[in-house]
Amino acid sequence: MEEKIRTRATIIGRVQGVFFRAETKKAASRYGVTGWVRNNNDGTVEALFEGDKENVNQVLNWCRKGPPLSHVEKVIELHEDYAGEFRSFDIRY
């Protein structure tokens, strides 16, 4: 059985106005990862991912590159206790 994890990520760089949230949702859905993504007032994007460790890591790898118009400088990861509280992956506004 695959280990379940929860990771909060803050993505820094040119990540707003480049479809980062919509593409993150697509990536999360592709890997069966639940949680949410949102823009922060400081220009960063924040996301919370829950799911199988391998799948969450795949989405985090995607976040390090981002969609074509983005320029990701760095991704700060904070590992939290898995809660299993989400049924889907949503864009928060």
C-alpha cells in the first residue's frame, strides 16, 4: 500500500497570470491528487496536495517547471500530517 502524504507548497517566480492554477489543477487531477491551489497577495501561488507519496511528488515536480508562460524560481515545501480531508482538487479564489 502506497504511503499517503500531505504537502503545502509555495511557488515563487512569475506564477500569476500564466494559468498556473488551472494547469496545477490539471496536473493534480492527472495524478489523482486532492487539495487546492490559490494565488497569494504577495505574487506567489500556494497549493496543498494530498495523496499517494509518488503522485504528490509528481505534481510537485510539475510545479517546479510550471506552465509554458511561467518562470518558477523556487518551490518551498512544508510537509504536514496527512488528513484525507479533500475529495477533489480545487482552485480557491
